[in-house]
Amino acid sequence: MLLKSTISSVIGLCLPGIIIGFILWVFLKPWIIDLEYSRLQMSDNMFVDMGIKNARIIAIDCVDYVLGNTTDNYLAKLTDDKGQNMFNPREIKHMKDVRNVVKSILLWSKWSFWIALIVICVSFYFKWVSLSILRSPVNLVNWTFIIVIFTVLIYILLNFNSFFTTFHELLFEDGTWTFASTDMLIRLFPLKFWFDIAIYITLAILTECAILLMIVKRI
């Protein structure tokens, strides 16, 4: 009984990291830039100094940067046709903070996945438990996620500005994440962009949880 309870608890503790990490992995891709730039009708008129094609490339570079696919000083080296830096020190500092947060989440997700996989495989190999052991942790974690994320979704729809501010206050140091409307980060990723992303992510998590619930229901 103690062994089954321990196995169930370990799986339950690993599930949040797996769920969040998977969603983050899905959305930190170039397709989201293309989708939003098209949906928001971002054009050359908004980027007269570089053109929308170059803006898209820089936006994707930012995604690669937070994923750790570029060097730590990559954004600091980006310059325009006049040789001026595209990002100011304040923007670069914030992007480094975002990179560290994303790195931590993905590392948490990676370890959660492998720990859960090893525990499940070893448990099944030695026949300590059956597939039914997954029902309890999956149901508990996913229903908790559904309640929390649905509440967040309502919050976003009712007052996105407040949500956006609260989100940044929780993750970043005060005064490090506010920028002028002319700064490159704001031009590349306007507030409407983040509103859409917040909606997409909450809906994606709710869908992921619903799918997991349906799967374990059949076990």
C-alpha cells in the first residue's frame, strides 16, 4: 500500500512540470510569430526602418534566444543598418531574465518527465502496480489545473492589463519589464500579441488536461 501510494505521489508531483513544459515547447516556435503577425496584420508600415520580413526574423531570434539556442550576448550584438543597437540595455536585461525563467521551467519539465517515465517503467517491469495507478494522480492534478487555469482565463478576459502586470510582478524584479512604445520589444511583441498568447496557452492547457482525463478514464 505504501509503495503504491509513493508511486502515485511521485507521478502526481511530476505531472505539472510535464503539462507546462509541453505547452511551452509547443508555443516557443516560429509558427506562433507567423500566426500572430498575420492575425494582427503587422506590416511594413509598422516597421518602416526595417520591413516586416526583418522584424519577423528578429522576433524569431528572440524566441531562439530565450530557448538558449543562441549565445548569451546575441541580442546585444544585433544592430540596424546605421550600426545602432536594436535592443537597449533594459530590454537585454529583461530578455536575459526571461531566458533564465524559461530555462528553469524547461529543466523542471525535463526532470519531471524522466522521473515519471523511470518510475512508471520500473513499477510496471516489477509488476508493483497496474495502469490503474495513473488514475488518481492524473485526475487530481488535471482537475486542479482545469479549475486554476479556467479561473486565470476568466481573469485574462475581464482584465488582461491587471493579469499582465501581476504575472510580471511575480516573475521579474520591479522596474525591469516596462518599456517605451518605441522600444524594439514592444514593437515586435505588442500587448495584443501577448493577450492572444495568454488565451492560446490557457486553452491549450485546458485541452491537454481534458485529453489526459479521457485517456485515464479508459484505463
